[in-house]
Amino acid sequence: MRRGPPSLYYVEMAANKLFGAGPGDQIDPPDPNMYFTLSRAEIAQLDSTVYKLTRDLEVLHQLAQELIPDQRGYQALYTANQMVNSIIAGNESGASDLADEYFRKGNGRAHLAVIGNCHIDSAWLWPYSETKRKVARSFSSQLKLMEDYPEHLFVASQAQQWAWCKQYYPELFERVKAQVTAGKFLPVGGTWVEMDGNIPSGESFVRQFLHGQTFYQKEFGVTCKEFWLPDTFGYSAQIPAMMQHMGLTRFLTQKMSWSLVNKFPHHNFIWGRMEARVEEALRTVNNLQDKGRAGISAFLFGYGDGGGGPTQEMLERRHRLQDTDGCPKMQMSTPDDLFWREAAQLLPMDFAGKRSFAFAMQSSSCQWEWASWAAQPISFSARTSSSTEQVVMNSLQWPRKEVVKIPGEYSGKDLLGVVQRTEAGEQYALVDAPPMGSSPVLASTPSRDVTITEANGFFTLENEMLKATVNPWGQVVSLLVAGDDRDVFLKADGTQLLGNQLVLYDDEPLYWDAWDVMDYHLETPKVLNAEGSGFAVTPVAVVESGPLVARLRWSVEISPASTLSQEIELSSESPFLVFSTYVSWHENRKIMKALFDTNIHTNKASFDIQFGHLERPTHMNTSWDSARYEVCGHKWADLSEPDWGMAVLNDSKYGWMARAHSLALSLLRSPKAPDDHADMKDHFFKYALMPHTGTLQEAQVVRRAYEFNNPLRLRHAPTSSGSWSALEVEGAGAVVHTVKATEDGSGDVLLRLFESHGAKTKVTLRIKLPVLAVKESDGMEGIGPELSITQEDEATSVPLSLTPFQILALRLSFSESKKEN
């Protein structure tokens, strides 16, 4: 062998297997004692003739397996046999010709749009730093394949991963950038990462697109036209509306096929598994649910989850199968080509929500950003006064009257009106706050005191808005709206129902420990706080008894390793009963829920989601209904008769169940894979019960949920700064969800509103700041037409009309003097 110049090779190794570093083949927690050793590395010279023949025989063998007893399967088997005979006879060239002749046979079957793809989980079963290396390896592999296979096209989502490539592998990024310009290495999706489709708030969704699209525009001059979300577990009903807000009309996913019970009835194309094989190509066409309406399917191929993407072997198979008798025609395609060809053939199925062109492939709390102008009245005055006072800040659009806790540093100061000392010697005060603004802390006198009475270990809490009775074990046995005799937990015939039952279930899914909740967990309930439950309960005791706040406290030992303590609180002027819960959680495959078994007769429940709410059935008439034993909701859920009902508000939980007249909120889980320490710590969370008359819209459930999640805040401000309000909304239904400075640095402020009642509405936005102009905008903060405004009483009025659950963005421009301040 001729000696040449020395070569330097780099070997990069990762100490994990395909599914992490667990001790077995399952998705288990990492084994800290697992070590890997590189014992041998080989260098080989490729024999291109042998390589081609092995690929030819492999594909012919797969065709025979999939097509027999069809005649074309026997033809593939016969060709393979003839090739082997030629190879044995030493005629390798003749064997190659036999394969080429077979693969040249055309076909008239359906078309596959073949797209190279590499889904990489940004965080899963490997260290975060390993994800960055996976990106580099995957991207560099695709560049090499593009050199060897000029027809190869590759798409990659998640702007964060592109940004990692730029930051840590700048030379590689420049090579990738050149292929983006050539139209072969394509950014898709428009989001910063491939996020969850249910839990993030609406604003979180918007920011994903805003920052993702901005990155692609800045680096490549590209704006993605599709929402690319192949590997999420669930989809918000507001995704089409949020896409429309961002200027997107195309959606691609594949996880709809993962249901164990029901199969989604429509999908225009299927994403095959991680390898581009013959059986996957055939299954893609055969499983297409819309054959009568669509003549093309998409076939995304390449190793995913842990990265890698298409391989040389996959491209060799695609080359042989691109127009072979017995298989669908395969053509490398861009997402633009695919969606355009489908749109020309197919009218999309129009499900509830805004219309978007969606492809299903088979296989919360609101965040507020106070812009600089919002704090301006305080910061400006601070330059003219050295003394400060405490003010109450309201981040919502409504005027509010609530009880706040005055910190210890002010506890010795006298406040006019009614005050109440806390356990720790602080003060409660009932205060007023203007819409989206602030005012000095001034104690108000409530219309009536909050009271608490005890009889035989049962405690009744009452204010001007509701009355609740709690038994010795912390369960709610009676709940009424003031002035109404309908009891949420007591039937007219005297049948006793119970609220705030804390129930522990066994939680052992079949395989996906941290992902799945199986329906059979409902067969193993253990009520922690029931009389005679066997759990050690410290009974309810009075902590505070008014006149502004009444509070009870109880606790339970869940196990020798876990405890729960809960405070049940009713405040003056509050329409809801609050449950503040402290849990030291160290369980093994358990799930804990708060269960409310009510006297409400209804066949549907309503759940808060991003920029709206969704109704779901409470019965199990169909398999689709019975599969909804754990559904997603955000700040609230509601059970209502036409003119009376109950809402459960919550500050940090997302799993709900509505069955018949019961509503349950999932509080904690304890899966052991892939992380055996997941959630093993102390937790604090709150939820609340709100009885109401009228519909949830008439009872202002949405407003109360926002107030529960955004309590009044106390801040320091210059003395005599007075009250001020930035803006308010006149009319029902519209919610100001976001206030933020625009990303372009212009000094403009963006307001994002949405219609929350599911009804057409007209409102007036009153902005009490020196606004020069108000323009329509969108999720990308573009500048649209200027709206008609009027100036009166030192406020700018903007009339708005909204359709049900519409998302609307406005850009506010201010005077130059305001921007300078």
C-alpha cells in the first residue's frame, strides 16, 4: 500500500445510547455507574461496486417482502436471484445492469413528496451540551450528502438549534448558509424551538414565532410559511387562530397518530419512521385517509429525536425507488412545493376554529411586561421627590378592590379604615386600584365583615359574595352564592356531595412513564382527607377570623416521605374561596388530584386555553368522549347549568378531568423515568372555588381568573405621586393580554387583545397617555393601517370590533417628549 501524507482523525463520543444512558433498553433514569470504552477504531476503503450491489439487493429484497403475492413482488425476487447468479459467475457489471433495468420500470401509483428531515429534541435523554453537538454532526452530515447527491433537499426547524450552530460552529454555519441560499438546506417552522402544543400560554406561542422568524429573517432573509410541529403531545384548539395572527396558513405534525384509543380520521400525509424503507413508503400511501381528495403524500425521512437525519443508505434507496413499478413515485420536494400541490387538489377539512391548511402525519399564566412608559409617572416623579410611599399596582384593565398584605416595614403605620393583623404581625387592608395603574395604599371599609363560625367541628366562612362550610378534614360540604339557595355540594333531597377531596391514585403507564396517564389509574382512588381514610389527618383549625380575612389550616401525612398542609381562605370582597397548598412530595408513581363532586347538572364543561376557552363533554357516550379522562386547561375550568354553576381557578396546573357532575384538577405526579427525581421536592400552589349565578360570561369567570393569577402588587413610589391609570377597556369580552415594547426599538408599544367570551363584541379602548397614533399590527409586530381615534378628557379612545376569540395586536406611537422620558 502506497504511503501518503499523514492524516489526522477526530473521534467524538457521547456516553449514552439511543434512548439515554439507562441500565436496560427502556427509557430509564441514567445509570451513574455506566462507563463506555473505545476499544477499536477501523478505517476502511469503500468498494463502490460492492456497495451499489448490496444496496440493489437490499431494496429488491424489501420489494419482494412487501409486494408478494403481487406479480411485481415475484419479479423483484426473480431479479435479485438473477443478480446473485451473475455475481457468483464473476459478472458484477451484469448484476448491476439487471438491477438498473428493474428500477427503470415506471409506475402509475400515487406520488410521495420526499423531504429530508432531522427532528432533534432540544432536551430529552442526554445532556444539554450534547444537543448542541448533535446539531453540528447532523448539519455537517447533510452538507456532505448534498455534495454527493445534488438532488438532496433537507429541512430543519427550531431557530435555537440554528443559533447554536452559529455560536459554537461558525465555519459550519457559513457552509450551511450557502446551501440555504442555494435552496437546498431549508429553515422551516418559524418557531424558536418545537414547543409543547397545549401548556404554553398564548403569549409564549407568539414569542416562539416572533423570535424564531426574526432569526431566520436576519440570518437568511427567509420567512417560514408553515408551522412545523412534528413531535408534540397535543394541540391547542387555538393553534389556527395563533397561526393566523403570525401570518401562517400551513401546519405539519404527526403525533395525532399516537392515540391508543382513537385514530384521527384525516391526514393528508404520513411521516414514516426514522428510516426510509420500502415498507414505510408503501404504508404512507396505503394509510392515507384522504385518497379521494388527495393524490400526493409527504414522506419525511431521516433519523430523529437524537438527530442525524437522512443517511447515504436512505438516499440510495430513494434513488432506486423514485420511479419503480410497485412503489409510489418519489420526488424530492420542498415544503413550499408540497403545500402548493396539495392546495391545488384539496379543500382542507374545516374543523372548529380559524381555517388553516393542516397536515396530520400518521406514525399559563399570562406574562405581563410593563413597558418603560407604564412606569413613567413614578420614575419621572422620583427625580423631584426624595421621600416615598407605598402604592398598589394593578396590571389588569379593570378597577379592582382587594385585600392586600402590608409588609412589616409599614405594619406600624396607621391606615385609615379597617385593618387586620396577621399571624406574623403584618397588616391586611382592603384597597382600591385603578385600571392598569397605581394608587396610594388607602384602607377601605368593607360592606360587611368576613366571618367564621364553628359547629361540631364544621367551619362556615362567609362574606358579602359567598358562603362556604368546611368539615374537619378540609372538605367543602356547602358552597352558595350570597342570596341564592342553590348549594354546589348539597342536593335538594339532602344528599351530601363533597368538594376539595384530595385523592391519590396509582400512576403506572404501560411504557411512557413521564408522558402518559392511563385511564385505569382512575380505578385506584384513595381519598387522603376523608373520615376513616387511614391517613393521618390533623383536623381543621382556625388561623385568622376576620374582619378582612378568614383562614383555616389542616394537614395530612400522605406517606412516611410526603406531607401536605393546606390553608383555606376567604377574603373581603372576594368571589372565590382559596386553597393555598404546601406539599413535600416524595412519592413513587402516584398522581394526586383535587376532586369536586357537585350538584350541577350539565353535559359539558368549559376550559380556559390560549386566547379563549373550549367546551368538552362530561359524558362517555363515544370512545372519543371516554378518552378525555385527562385534558388540558389553563387558568380555569367551569361546570354550569344555564344560569348557575361553579368555576375552579388555578395558578399553575394544567391537567383536568370532567365526568358527569364532577370536576378534578391534577396537582402532582411522580414518574420515575427518564428522571427518577422528577418533582421530588417541596411545592406550593393555589386553586380556588368560585360559585356563580348566570353563565360563565355573565359571572365574569375569565376576569376573576386573571385577578386570581395577577394579584395586586405593592411598590414604592414618590410621596404624593397620586393615582394614575394607563388604559382601560369599556365593553365586555375583550381582554388586554399583553403590553410590551416593540422589538424594532422604535419606542412604540404593542398591545395584544383577544375576545374571551366566544361572541362578537364592540369595545372602546381608552388610553390615558399621550398617544399620537394607533395602528393595526400582528404577531410579527408589523405596521398596518392607522385606526381612527378621538381625543377627549385627556384620553385617547379607540373603537374596536372583535369576532369570537379573535386575537388583535395594536401598535401605539407616542409623542417625542414621551419617548425621551
